[in-house]
Amino acid sequence: MADTNPQVAIETNHGRIVLELNAEAAPETVANFMSYVDDGFYDGTIFHRVIPGFMVQGGGFDKNMSQKSAGEPIRNEADNGLKNEVGAISMARTQDPHSATAQFFINVNDNDFLNHTAPNAQGWGYAVFGKVSEGMDVVRKIEALPTGRAGMHQDVPQEPVVMESVKRVED
């Protein structure tokens, strides 16, 4: 069962968050995410965008707000039936529905407007590929941190929220 639904532990400087991924509903997205996990890509990245009542986003910048070079974009699997609800983890992307690479976000609210409604630019939505199974209290702590601007970026925690290690949880 661990192979079908891998678990990932994110050790942050604010505590531990454990994700349970849904490889059945989002096989390409989970495979993509796990390749970044297994390569150590996320170690030392930060949660760089925190919007209370919406989501916390990370996985693309180091603590100096330098963007890391990610791999090729993947197909958007937002049409998999999973919803952007509290605790769901989803892929971040640009306006292009099929542009997700390494960045992800954890929903801290039921964000129905991010769900898939149609296979077009307005309706693609954001692909949910798992959920927080442990450490939602840590996510809430991160959500409550004071934020500000960092260069051209808004909603950046004033003190970096560092993902010290992001590793597969072995059974």
C-alpha cells in the first residue's frame, strides 16, 4: 500500500508536516513530486507565499528568495475528482493549465474556485494530489506568520519558513 500512496515528511523550522499522496487519482503528479523528493530538491526550500484563509505555497525558492531551477512541466490532473479543501495539497502553476513543475501549496480553506470545472483555460483548476495526514497544526502556525514583500514577491513570511528536509516516510 505504501507504493500506491507514498507518504512524505516535511521537516520545517516550525515543525513536521506529513503528506499522504494519492497515486491512484494523480499518478503523473505524484510521480513528479516524488522525483523531486527523492532528488533532495525540496531540502532547504521555503514556504515563500502565505495567504491566511487561502493557502501556504512552497517548493521553488531558497531562503534567499532565489528561484530553483525545476524540471519540465507536467500535465494537469485537476480533473481527477479530488477537491481543493482544507489540508489538500495541490500543484502550483502559471496561467497555463499544464505548467506545474515543483511548486505546491497546502489549502488552509475549502477553495472550491480552484477545482476543475472544464478542460479550458478558465476551468482547468489546480491538481490535488494528496492531503496533510499529520501536522495541520504546523500548517496553521505557518499560516499565521506575519508576511510582507521580498523584491517583487508579496505574502512572503518575514522570517523564512524553511523545509529543512523533505523525505519519503518508509514503513
